[in-house]
Amino acid sequence: LKGESRPLVSEKDRCYLLCALESVSATVIFDDSRCAAELAALEPDVYAKAGDYTLETLNPDERTALEDAGCKIVFMPFVAGFSTTGTLKKILG
């Protein structure tokens, strides 16, 4: 969804970093651009999404799977200075 030059960090590396967090039970790499089937099967307790999303802008199938599972959906605020876009701008000038 991010475009041809993204992401900068590989899926496996992102999973490794997330799994190092005590609060993360598991991570899943999926092959499709959407993960409604995986969410329905896993029935997560909490689902965190970037702060540029809202309930209304979540993929409808993913949102339904989360709501059917009774999952808490959380939108994480952006932290100043921690943006891939900003990092790329610094690197590329």
C-alpha cells in the first residue's frame, strides 16, 4: 500500500522488532494487501493502527472481522521526528 520504494525495513525485520516488545504476543506476515481472513481467524484482543486512520477509513472487511471478534481498535498518534517520510527527506536532501 505504501508504494514502490517502501517499506524501507523488511517484513521480517519489522516482525522481529515488534516481537521484541513485551506487550506483543505475535506478529503475522500475510501475502495479500488486506488481512480480513487472518484477523477473523486470529481474533486479536487489540489492533493498533497508525493515527492517520479512523474507524471510517479502515478497510470495511478488516473492520468487520475485528468488531466480530470483540477486538479493541486503537489508533496510535504520530510521534514528532519518527516518520519514514521525514527520514527519507533527510537522506535524499
